[in-house]
Amino acid sequence: MTQAHQHTPHDDSGHHHGHGHGGGHGGTQQDGDSGQAEILDLDAEVLAEHIASITAWLPLKAEPRQIVDLGCGTGAGTFALLERFPEAHVTAVDASAGHLQLLREKACARGVSDRVRTVQADLDTSHWPDLGTPELVWASASMHHMAHPDRALRGVHGLLAPGGLFAVVELDGFPRFLPADAPEGRPGLEERAHRATDSFHAEHVPHRGADWGPMLTAAGFAVEDERTITVNIEGNRGEAIGRYAHGSLRRIRGAAAPALSSEDLAALDELLDVNSPHGILHRDDLAVRTERTVWAARRA
């Protein structure tokens, strides 16, 4: 509650975030955390300018001193908020102990550990830990993981200071990286792989892609603004985009595999082969294409 996990824009296929970027799917919890942490970090690196543009857009009446980052992942949003609001302190909340440990290490390395408090919590429980009375709550790519989003939204409403702002950042879908005619021999493979995960998403993350406006209103918020940000970053950012694409497609493979043809699966595995000259890490035609929607909601 990945990029973004920041969250992130991060994929939900083949793993579950545990209501705050926590949790793994397959392997141990630690393995899942480690692989997901890499995606969240790459998401933060590649999309840093877009995260900064969202924090700059927020319709705040005054600079917040206390901020809560719900589903903070490895800290993409936390550090963007600390940079945007130099007088603020951030309480970073996540279900994953591993992600919070990485966030604390980054905070120490950046010299801002005195402005960050980490709290490990499952936000789908009915009783949240004491998170203070923030003027701003930020939730990037985390709300759609909630099993009970209405209850979570009411929890945020009760948490905020009067007049405080709740920023919900959600991804319309997972980023695409390859041109439509790629790879050679199996054009459109990436889109088919994503379509193959539709049933997984419908079962495990039914709120992904939801319109949060009506739900925010029902929870007592006044939605002051909404915007959709189109991201299209050409692949000239060095190797980060290649690693981001590789890690992302690797994570959806498990959920997509049962629905893919043997030819598509073989082509996907070649893309993921780090030693193949046709692998995604060796392509020079990658880009990051995605959309994020932001809702800014006020507690009256």
C-alpha cells in the first residue's frame, strides 16, 4: 500500500498485500516481502516525479504537522510527504514488519528518522492502534486491498483532525511496459497476461479500480477534488524501468499461467529469462504506461 508501494502501483497477481502492502503469496512471508519490496522501491524510483506532483496538488488549507501514511509499503509516499512538508512528522502504517524495517533504514540513511514513526497493524481489524490526530491521511494503492473498505474509511474519518484531508491514490490497472507488437512472434502477450489474471483480481481484490468518491461520501467525507494522472515514461531512465518491468511480469506469471496458451507461456518465460538476449532486461523499447486517480476528501 505499494509505489505510490507509493505504493505501488504494484501488481496484485500472485500475492496479497495484507491490507497495507504486507503479506506474501507463495514461499515464506519473508520471501514475499522481499520480492514485493523490490517492486515497491522500483515503483518509487521510476514514478518519483508523479508522486511529487500529487503531493504538490493536494488542496490543503495549511501545511500539515502530523501525517499518517496508511499502507506505507517501503516508504514511497512517506518520503515524498516528508520532502513536501518539511515541518511534518509521518506515522507510517503497514502490515509487513519487513517493509517497515526497510522504511526505518531508509529514514536513518536520509537523516529523517526523528520525523518518522512506524506502526505495524492490520487495517482490516475493527480496532486500530493509536495513530494520533493527523491533519493529513495518505493512502496510496492500499485501500483496494481492504476486505471492509467502508469500515476502514469510517476509521480514517474518525482519525482525522476536524478539517483534515484524506488523500486516496489508486491505480486503474497495473502498468504496461511493452509495445503492442511485442514480443516478436507473440504480439500483445503482455495484455493477454494481464487479462489472464482477471478472475484472480475479481476474487482477491474486488475493489481495485473502484470509484472511491461515493464510498468516501457515504463515510462522511466531502470530496473536494478528483484527478486522474496519466503516466507515460519512456524507457530512457536507465535500467530501473527494465528491472521494474521484469519484476512486475515475474509476479503476475503465477496467476496468469493457468489461463495462458503454452505458446504464450513459453514467450513469457523467455521475456523473464535474464540470460536470454530476447529477455525484457535487454529490450530498449520499454516504457511505463499507467493511470492513477486521486481523491481529496475533507473531514467536515
